[in-house]
Amino acid sequence: MRAVRITGMAVAAALLLTACGSATITVVRTSPAASIVITSDSNAISALKPKIQPQLVAGQSLVDGDQHSGDRVCGFTLNKNGHSYQVDAYGSLPNTTCSQQAQQSLLALLP
């Protein structure tokens, strides 16, 4: 009976995520080429965009979709307020981009 409940909850969670849809945004840096891709449900990404935009500096832009360039450097998953975020860094970024400190900084920014 317990396995049936757990399976039912997993199916319900999957349907909920599907209903929200998934979305991806990419922070792109032109020189040297690098990108950070963030994927979550569409509601979370919509709420995150206006929080990221003011954080950008010259040479960076925020674009819809996965528009990364270069090899994958590192990645991590964060969870906040019922949303799960997959973050992947590509190109000319140090692996400290995925450090615990970097994760905490992003976590504070997440809706």
C-alpha cells in the first residue's frame, strides 16, 4: 500500500511539472565566450528573469532557451519554494562557478 502511495505521489508530481511546463534561460557572456543555463518550470523562470536582468554586467545578456557555447564546466541543482532549478556552466568559466558559495548566492536570488 505504501509503495502505491509513493508511486501515486511521483506521478502527481510529474503531472504537476508537466502542467507548468519547463523553460530555460541562458546568461551569455561574449568575451571570453561563456554561458550559464538555468532550467526550471515556466513559472519559476518567468519570476527569475527580472531578478537576473539587473545583475548583468557589460558583455552579458539574458536570452530564452538553451543557447550555451563551449564545453560543460560544471552543474548543480537547487530547490527553493517548491521549484527545482538545474544550473549548468559552459565555456570559459572556472569550476568555482559551481562552488557552494556561488550556489548560495544564486539561491538567494531565486524566487
